Amino acid sequence: MYRFILKVYYIVTVPIAIFFILNSTEIHPDYKFGVFKKYSLGLRMALNKLRVKTGTSYKSHLAMALKILETPPDVAGDIVECGTWRGGSAANLSLVAKMTGRKLLIFDSFEGLPEGDDTDRQNVYSTGDYCGPLDIVKENIRKYGALDVCEFTKGWFNETLPHFDRPVLLAFFDVDLELSLETCVRYIWPNLVDKGYIFIDEYVDLDYCAIFWSEHYWKKYFNRTPPGMIGSGTGLPLGEYYIGPWQDNRNRPLHHPNAGGYTRKDFSGTWIHFPENNS
């Protein structure tokens, strides 16, 4: 019953979500992104969520699209996806990449998740989970996205990303494991343009989001303050109802976490007030 109600809500609110999420005066005029294009993109993204099973909401894809569309076309930078499963989110990101004249770079093992590490607190998966073979991913993007703007890099993140050296406007990490997230952050962050974005999918787990708040981590690897993360623990407030925490959600069957969390290269999330230092 509850799942049915959520599905009805999901379908009925699609046009409302598109209207609100893509309502911005910052969308660059060069993209000529009028009402027809907004609803065309939004409806395709919502349908693709149903056509290709994804672990992420079309609303998070719209949020990423908004940030890309708000960036002037003369700002260099590719779009990067780390972890694509069956290519559903990549199909949606490829649509906005095509509209804005950018490339979508897709990194994945195409063999599922790697063998877990005992130190990884997200190690609740089996090796090979979320396997999307490369040929299936390409076919889904061909049918529902824009395959011509996509480039694919096959391999484990710790083998492929250390060699990556291209400017990145926006990166989307749907990588599940903490150690995979750390690898993606360490090698993608230096490539972000000045106001480049990182979006993540595993946003309900505070320990997982903590990398973006860790002063020790950001001082050690990047010699800067942590950027913080908008949406930590709950996701972006894009028209669904979720209070959390995740482990208690079974008691609130109509509560549903929504759409990702994100940070930006120029953000800062650090605390500076320590009363004992002023006494």
C-alpha cells in the first residue's frame, strides 16, 4: 500500500518537480533553455528512471543538470560519472552533456563492486554487486541518452583515476564503498574547475558524508579547509519527505530520502570558534 502511494506521488509530481528544480534565472542564455526544453529534458529523465533501473532519483539528475546549465559554455570542463551500474544515470547526464556541448566520461569496472575491505564501514555488499556489463550500459545510453558524447574507461578506480588529468565541471560518484569514494575524491578533486561540483549518491549515511567535513583529511591531502556537503544525511530537499536517520526509516514507511548531496570547489565547511581560546 505504502509503495503504491509513493509511486503515485512520484508520477503525479513529475511536472511540478521539473518546474521547481529547473526554475533558475542563472541558466545561461546561450543554451536557449526555454519551457519546452525544460519539460522535454525533465520528462525524458523521469522516464529513463523507469526504463533503466537506477539507484538514483531523476530529481538528482535534474539538480546536476541545473548546475551544468548555470555554468557558462566558455567554462571548460567535462562531466564525470564514477559508478554507472546499467547506465541509467549516465543516459540522463549524457542528455545535458549533449545540450551544453560537453563530454560525459564514465568510469566503472563494468564487473560490479570490488572485493570489500574490512576497514570499510560500507562493506555490506558482495563482490560483483551492481554489475552492469559495458555492452548493456552502451545500449541503454544509445536508446535513452546521447552515446556520441560519452567516453568509457574500464577498470578499478584505484587503477584508472590516478592517470586522469582533464578539467571537470561536475562529477557524480555512485560508488557505494567508502574506500572507493576516497579514491574518487582524491583524484577528481584536483581536476575540478574553480566552481566545479561533486555530487554523491550515498548521502544518508553521516559517516560516508564525513569525508567532506573532515578537517584532517582536507588538510592532509589538499592543504585546505573541508568543503562540507549540502544534503548530508537527508539529501537535497526536492519535494519528498524524509526526516531520518536511515536506520529508523522502517518506522516511517512514507518517508523517502530524495536526491543526493553535493559540494563545490569553492565551498568551505569548517568551525572557527573555540571559547577557551578567547578566555
